Amino acid sequence: MFEQVLIGGRWCASLDAQGSFRAEDPSRVEAIGPAFPISGDADIEAAMRAAVDVAGALNAASPAQIADFLERYAAAIDADADRLVALAHAETALPAEPRLRSVELPRTSNQLRLAAKAVRDYAWTDPVIDTQGGLRAHRAPLNKPVLVFGPNNFPFAFNAIAGSDFASAIAARNPVIAKAHPSHPATSQRLAQLAHTALLEADLPGASVQMLYHFDNALGLAWAGDARLGAIGFTGSRAGGLALKATADKAGVPIYAELSSINPVFMLPGALVERGEALAQEFFASCTMGSGQFCTNPGIVIVPKGEHGDAFVAAATRLFAEAEAKVLFSRGVQQNLARAVASLHAAGAHVLAGGSVGDGYRFQPTLLGVDGDDFVAHAESLQAEAFGPVSLIVRAADLAAMQRIAASFEGNLTGTIYRPSDGGDDSAWQALAPILRNKVGRLIANKMPTGVAVSAAMNHGGPYPSTSHAGFTSVGMPAAIRRFTALHSYDNVPEALLPAELRNRNPGGVQRLVDGRWTDGDVA
Amino acid sequence: MFEQVLIGGRWCASLDAQGSFRAEDPSRVEAIGPAFPISGDADIEAAMRAAVDVAGALNAASPAQIADFLERYAAAIDADADRLVALAHAETALPAEPRLRSVELPRTSNQLRLAAKAVRDYAWTDPVIDTQGGLRAHRAPLNKPVLVFGPNNFPFAFNAIAGSDFASAIAARNPVIAKAHPSHPATSQRLAQLAHTALLEADLPGASVQMLYHFDNALGLAWAGDARLGAIGFTGSRAGGLALKATADKAGVPIYAELSSINPVFMLPGALVERGEALAQEFFASCTMGSGQFCTNPGIVIVPKGEHGDAFVAAATRLFAEAEAKVLFSRGVQQNLARAVASLHAAGAHVLAGGSVGDGYRFQPTLLGVDGDDFVAHAESLQAEAFGPVSLIVRAADLAAMQRIAASFEGNLTGTIYRPSDGGDDSAWQALAPILRNKVGRLIANKMPTGVAVSAAMNHGGPYPSTSHAGFTSVGMPAAIRRFTALHSYDNVPEALLPAELRNRNPGGVQRLVDGRWTDGDVA
């Protein structure tokens, strides 16, 4: 009847389907594909038990096996690109080219390979050796399942069964229970099939990875408070994430939640003098790409008052006004976006272009404007995230106004400052950057925030409430892996009983902090 | 009238004292020293505002200044040892020698110096450079105050104004608001005077450090939920810590709470054959030192059944029975301990020695016993922490029983396995250690858990509920500093606008991860 779920290393019928759902083609508002089960308690409990039971075996697996799995899975995704892109395009309406095929899919397989590399060279384990103290420490698996909630907006790169949280949790040898996003079930199913096959080929326990398509929010909340979990990874709405965080916190389960961000972009005057028209185009492209459904969408742009600022706003307004309505992922996204725009309007922003829903799940690219003082006076309501092709232009009288605006922000994933290439505004940068710096995880110069490179120096994170913890990133290897680890110290333990990578001999050339110095050599 | 509090860089009268309290000499049950104010909302709010206001200036201070402060403070503590030891001895009844003078005080100043070293060499900042991606990242201050709640049991080394949380938070250039423990106010006052003087000598803002002696629990709870805080450090009881954690979690304030631990010690058969009598002595000394008031006290010892196990238990029982009653910190500690022993008894443990309160705040060193199967059957109530010179011996029929016992533990700070020096029990180690390993932060061989070295490879932390997060340690530099940091990434930022330690030139020889390799050189 319904499609099968992946529990305990087997594809099987849902034990207690509470009903079913189908994917939708958002561009045609039409149900597509087969019926997927909505899981109940029995599925959830079965997945949890299987994951708890397999944790020890996965913990004991060799890094080579884990890396082998990640690389096989990456290769399988690349080989299956045609099918995956077709499924994801149909379920999300994201463009097959370049977005899904040339950007997101290779990024996803690359991320799995970078996780494999971090596993092979032990980079995520942070080995520390104190020869005098007889102490050695490293990061180790949680030895418990990690529950991953995937978002709607990246069917591959943040998919609960293939994205960064998945790759990170498995790299640290923890079982993953993936809660797919119901807006792309067939894509998730196909990925899970590839993952499952790769697991078996790598000779890892099949139950290392489980996947359910959907369940009631109330069940998700209850599950997040299950102390058998080692951690939770979540990417999604602030309301949903905070609700999960509340129950996870109560149970002492660490939750890494990426919640919301408006990603302020400051235009210093010299940048607009130099290339205002081009920047308007750059801003428009970043804000409307993927229908603006990015956590790093430039949701607010701070533009100086005066001639060059006016010209930037005029150019941007024209671009937004001339653009076609963009297809969103779902009716829910469309409704939330309409509500968000109405609420910005009610808080004092005026509509410069767009502002209304289109056919089906479409929404007009929308630009709003507000005076800088008004923004600061109503900062809380004017910095609410509007998830979609929407941005708010804030006009700042001077540098001091920009500083006040920056100071009024909540925590964000990113903050950007555009400056002229001749360095003419560097004193303004020096005055503004320290304020913005402490409000964001990634400070960007002269680039829109929408590209998130999978780099060891990336921070896709930021102060609360953009994420649940300012010390961690959800993108970038090996840093993202550290979220799903426990710190393990060995005190006075004889060398033969230590984990191999903490012994004196270091045949693999692992980089280790030995008596305060990083080295890939043996301990003398 | 009352002693002054330290707010906003000045010693001043409490703005709204809700009453006062005096220290007690626990050995004589006698109030000593002057009257200290119990702060109300006004003190708390004033301290918070001053700390919020100073955060930016402290963030902008140079590492050399921060290190200078930490080293001056360390030197001042060493120079003032006579007075500090006298005050702490009077207020805690802990032995002046060796504990306070030769162990805890030098450990405290050494910890401040190690924090200074981590500041000077940037070790806590984890610099990462990705030259191809144009991304650079490091750890940075929270730019918000850190609130530190100190415990009763280490008047120097965990004092809110001098201990590891304090040193860590300041090393990361965050203002500290210290909530001293009311059981040693004069010690805390003296430390705060030294800290304040050292701050001014290092030319840092006086408001970088604030201290209040005491306030009502309800005010503390409310304060922990203040979103102006960057983080909270807490060491104390599980009930108190979980209450603070609940309000901090709700506000998105990271809290690093060390909550409770019973620190299981397993005796493998060969170790008892080899040196059972000596181990009984070692165990007794560790359990009763400092009147057992350690978070790493060996609260449970798993002993094989049979002849050698019986001899160990007999020897330990004799030592406990012959020992004098030990002075505890306060009536509250004594009452809690009596309740804990009664509750272990009610859950099925029998008293082998001691078991009752003595004169004043004294308590008899107490040894209880229980059968391994009974322990597993009532694991929850039998692993409740008894804070004081109390331990529970669990008799295990065989290795499988030891495994079941280990599997029944909650998260702990430490787990210890004693083995014979000839390696004869190594197969038993291999069977037991993986289970214990995942229940504890520090796995120890052949040593009691009560010594916690300040080492880069230490983990004074462990899985929930021993602490609030298994990924962090509260002791050991630079690791403990990372708790009070935010991850900062720089994307496409011109070199001249980067923090000095992320630029290409690396004149200080900072160790940095450049394109995947640790190096202290320049970026080419």
C-alpha cells in the first residue's frame, strides 16, 4: 500500500501508519508520486531501538570502513544524478540547472567525501597528548543515535539522509535516524536507498541509518526529549526549532538547531559610488535565486541616504518589480511569507515592489523599505525572517545610524559589508565591523551571503537565535563533525590499552597536539 | 555596615541588601568574620549592566594585557598565600596543609598562568585558514558577560572569582560576574581584592570582574534566564544546576554545569590478588580526603565476589570503622549526606561501617555494600550521589556482572579500572572498558579519581547528567576556555581588515591550521 520505511537495516512497511501523504509538484500544485506513510509511535520506537542497539557496533567500526561508506555513498549519488535531479526538481520546483545538477548535487557528494577525508586523517578527533601528565584525550562517538530533522530547502545538501548533519553524525560513528522533510519524500527515499546499499557494501551494520518520511509534530517533540538520543541536528523554522530545543534541553540531549537569519548587508557609500548599479543586480540575483528560500538570503540591506543610495534603491526596485513571480516549495511557505510581509508592513515598512502572492504557490519578489530610525525603534518586528524572495531596505542617515542599526540586530548566520575597492571606506568598516562581527557567525566582504562553501574555515552558525549555540557550525569539515562527539580523556592508561591513534607510534601521520605542539610524528 | 560588593569596577555598599550573613567555622559551628550582604535585584542588575557595558572594551583588549592580568593575579595569590589559607581554612575546615597551602592554592595560581599562556600563544582560538576558499576562522569572545556560580568545595581552585571558569571566561576576553559561594565569603572577598588590583595594574577596565557574595535562589534562577548573558559556568548540586539550566536553556544562554558524579571504580580480580590491602588503603584515603567533598570522590567501588574481594572489603571496612568523624562544610552538607545515606539504605544497601552524623557538622566515614544484581535492579536510586566521605561497595559475581553494572550507570565524570601490573586481566579490561568508556569523561587506570590535573589532555566533564554537555571540559587549558567562545568566520575579507592572528604573516608563530596542515609559519 504505502512506500516502505527504512528501520533496523531493512526496508519495511510502516508498523503503524497514521495515514499517508504524497509529494506535490509546487509549480503545478499537483500531487505526484506514490503514497508515503505518516509514521506513528511504533515506527519511531522501532527506529530508536534499532539505532540504540547498533550504536556500539558502529562505534567499534574502523575509520576506514566509515570513510569507505561515505565515499561509496558519494559515488552512488553522483552516478544517480539524473534520477535524483529529476525527483528533486519535480518535488521542489528548484531549477534542475544549474542549481540542483551543477551546484547542490556535487556539493552534497563533495561534502560526504570531505567527511570521509576527516575520518581517514582523524581530523575531527582533536588528539591531545600530555606526556608528563600521563593524560591523553580525543573526541569520540556519542555512542548513541543522532536524530536529524532535514529542512525543505535543500533536498540534497541538507537532506536528513545525505546532508551535513548526516555526514557529520556518521563520520563520528554515530547511528543516524533521519526524519526526511515531507516536501521531498521521493528524493529522500532514493537517497536512503543509495545510503543503505553503500552501508552494506562497506560492511557496516544496515541499521546504522534509518529513515522515516513524516510524523506528527507532537510525536517529533516527544521524541526529541528521549534521553536515549545522543544529539539532535535540526534545520528549519525558528518556532519548530525552539519547540524541539525545549524538550531536548529538558532531557539533557544536545540539540544543534539552525533557526533563522536575515543576513544583514551593509552598503558603504563608496561601494555604491563605485558600482551601485552592479550591486543592485547582485543583490537582486542573490535574493531571488532559489526563490529566496535560503537560510542565508539577504533579507535586509542597509543603504546610505542620498543620491547614490537612492539610485541603488531605484535600480533594485526596478529589478524586483520587473521580475516574474517565483514558485515556492508549498502552500505553507507561501502563506508564511505572505504573513511575514504583512507583518513587516504593519511594523512600518512600505512596499517598494511586489508584495503579493501569485498563481499557485508563487510569490512576487518583494522589496520593502524603511527609515533607519524607524527600524531601530521597531527592530524586533522588522527583523522577523521572511522566508522567500523578500528583502527590506533600511536607509541610514550616516555611519552612526548604521552602527545603531547593527547594534539592534539579533544573532544572525551572516553579516556582509560592501566596500569600495580603493579602501576609501575603511574607517567606516573599522567603525561598523566590530558591532556586526559580534552579531554574526560569518562576516563577509563584498559578496552576497548565499554561497556557503564546505570549508574547514566556514561557519554556518551564529549567535542565538540564529542557531542554538554560537560555538558550532553545521557546515564545514571537520568542524561540523565535532557537534556529534564526546570528549574522552585517558588517565594513566597503559599504552597498549589506548585507542590506536593516541599511542606513541603514529604510523598514519595523524596530526596531534603533543605537549603543546602540533605534530604528525611519533611520541618520543 | 555590611562588607562591600564589587560592582562596576568599584567596591561599594550593596544597593539593596536583603539582609546579611556571616561565614561559619564548620569545625566549631561558630559564626566568624564580618557580615556580608545578601544582594537583591538592584545589585544584580547593576552588576549585569556594568558587565554588559564593559564587554566591548574587554573584547578589544590585547591578549598581552589579558595575560598580564592573569599572571599578576596568580602572583598576588601566591604572595598572599598565608592570609588566603588562613581565611579558607577557617571558613571550610579543610586542612591548611597539605590541601590548601601545598595543593589547592598553587594549583589555582598555576591554572591562571596556564590560561595566560593559552592567551599569549592563541591556543584557545583554533585558527583555521583556507587559502583557496578565501575563508579564515577562529574562536572569539562571546562579547557578553559570563556568570559564574562557584561551589562550596574548592575555595580557591573553583572559586567563582579565581577558579577554572573564571580563568577560562576572562582568558577569552569576556567580563565575569562571580557569584561567590556563601560558605567562604571572606576568602572570596580577599581573592576579589587581589583580582581587582591586578586588573587595574594590567590597565584593564575595573568592571571586567564583578562579585556578589550571595543572593536568593529565586533571583539566581531569574538571572540565569537573562539573554544579556553570554554563558554560565556552574559547579554544584544536580538539583541546583538543573534548575539554572532550565531557565538558561529557555533564554538560549549556554550553560556549562557540572552536576554530580559517583565515579565508579572497578577492581579487576588480579589487582586484588596482587595488592588488595594496599588498594583498600588507597580507596579509603581518596574517599575521606577533604571529608570526601570532591566531585570526583570514588562513590562506588565494584569488587569481585570471592576470597580476595572479601579481604578487600574487610580491610576497607576496618579502615572506615576506625576513622574519626570528618568535618563537613555546613549543616546543609551534613543533612544532605545523612539523607543520601538513608536513601541508599532504603534502596537496599547495608551499612558496613559508619553511617551516622557526628558532633557539629561531622559525619562518620561510611561504607555501604550491596549485591551486584540488586544494584542493577535498583540502579537509579543506588547511584544517587552522596556528597561526603561515603562509598558503596558493589559485589560482582563475574565479569558479566561487572559489564551489567557498568551498563547501568548514568553519565559520570570519571570511571576507573584497577588491573594487575602483569597485564593478566587485560581481556577483562577489553570487555569492560568500552562500556565504561562511554559512560564517563575520563577513563582512569590504577589510580583513584580524586586528582584532577590542569592539563590540555584532561577532561573534567562527562555525559549528562554528570555535566550539561559531554563535549566540554571545565578543567584544562586551552580546552576549558573554548566553552566561553563564539566561532567567527571571515569570508572574502581583505587581509588588512582581518584580526592580526589570521593574516598571512605570523610573526608570533601562532599554531594555525592552514589548508589542512598545522603550522606556525606564514601563509605563502
